[in-house]
Amino acid sequence: MTALLDIRGLRVTLPLGGTDRTVIHRVDLCVAAGAAVGLVGESGSGKSLTARSVLRLLPAGARVEGDILVDGASVPAMGPAALRTLRARDVAMVFQDPRAHINPVRTVGDFLTEGLLARGTRPRDATATVTALLRDVGIPDAARRMRQRPPELSGGLLQRVMIAAALAGDPCLLLADEPTTALDVTTQAEVMAIIDEARTARGLAMLFITHDLALAAAVCDRVAVMYAGSLVEDLPAGHLHKAARHPYTRALLASRPAPGADDRPLRAIPGRPLSAFEAGPGCAFAPRCPAARDLCRTERPGLRPVGDGLAACHYPAEPTDD
């Protein structure tokens, strides 16, 4: 399948405390048209920065190396007009915390119709479009909700509003940055069902950022794993549990509580997670990896074909039959 999103050798450096710090070392990732890719990893691994790089929503002073192609067009090379088109029409983002991204003093209707009005849509048509979208994402009494302001809505309803806003521009790629983090379990399931149904119905490609390996495997075609600013594994979602070859991915899977295993202690990953700027010249996971050898501490491995996917490991593990 053709790559709608193609991230090649992405490296991001930020000025922090008077010095430049690398917050993403290397990400190579493709999302095919109509496909869904899950991006998982610990907090601080660079998942959200990777997604924000696609829309050039990075902090001031950020230096980006490598390339990001959306439908063949280079995002870093885009001028202001092309970038506005990318953000308004081609790529949409559902953020983690809707209350931080929706103006609390404007009505929901103002927020949802703003982009359509800027594109020249007549006010009546814009209102009809977004009202229908609110119904599509499971918001009852949509006309009344259009007149309300964000503080009057629950977190679950606001996230639905955010999804409707993302769909209003009829994008071809959806970036979903942990859209269920602040929601209760029941609402999480409802929101993910809405996103998955909308993606399938509209043929959207999706990059889905989450901490939940099981959720990523359930809703995505492939799962990519990040650690300390680098992509360390990329494999088909259906092969995640038996074909993971990177020690970090294996450790994440082993640390999840297993149903019916109440008497079995949780298997924590030893050591502490590293920030990308703390990573040395070798494999960033080496200090926590029980299989690390001398080469792992001196030479950073790159992604290479291993089994059913790609892994950045000098000594990848064997597949499991468990």
C-alpha cells in the first residue's frame, strides 16, 4: 500500500537550559492510506513530539532533521499557505486534553464552525455540517450543545467535540494523541469505538498514540514502539504478543497484569526510563536490558528486518510460543 505518511530519519533538537538537547534521535515510520498504526511507549519517549512534528507544532527554536512526507509533500519544506492547507484539510489531530485546546469562553458551535467558515463555507451550511457531526460522534441534542461553552460539558463530551472538529475538515490522516487518557473506562471504550467507526467509514489513515499495548493491538494494523526518542520496533499488530523481538517490547508485554493470575507478582522493568537527551552512544535500553552486551553499550542499533517486522536491536530475542 502507498505510504500516506512517511517519516524518514526524524531527529528533533530543542534549546533547553542554554544548551541543545536531542528529544527525538531517530524515527522512521510509515502509515499507509486507510491504515492505522499504534505508537506506544513510556511517557517522555517522544510519541507526542513525533505526532506534532507532522503538523510542525513544535516549540520555538526546535531544529528538525530528516523528512516528513504527507501524500508525497515534504512538511518541513512547506511554505505558510501549504502548511495552512495541511492543517485545515489534509491532517487533523485529536489532542490528549480537550480542555487545554478548546477556548472556554467561546461556544462549541463557534469552535466547530471556525475552520469551515475560513474556507468560505456559508454559515448555515457550516452549522448544519458540524451539528450532524456531533450526532455522528454520539452527542445527543446536538443543537443545544452547539450553544453551550466547554465548561458546561463533561470530559467525555468535550473529547467527542474534539473528534467532530477533527472530522469537519474531511482529512485523510488522523493523529490521535492519547485521546482517552483523562476519561473513565466506560467513556474510553465509547470514544475509541467512535474514532474507529469514523476512521473505517471515511477510509482515514490514523497514527494512534497510547500507553495501552492491548488497545493499540486491538484497533491498529501495526504497532510501533518508542523508547528514549527512538523507534525500537515495528510489527503487525496481530503478531505483537508472539513475534515481538526487541527486549523492551517484550518487557512491556510481560509487565502487563494477566487475567486470572492474581497470585503472580507483576514483573516490573528494572531501572528507570531514560529521557532521550540522557541516552548515550549505545542502545538506550542497555542499562535495563538483561541481555545487553558490550556492543549494546557502545553502538546504537538501527531498525532492521527481524522476523515479521523491524527491530533496533543487536541481539533480538527469539519469537515465543506462549
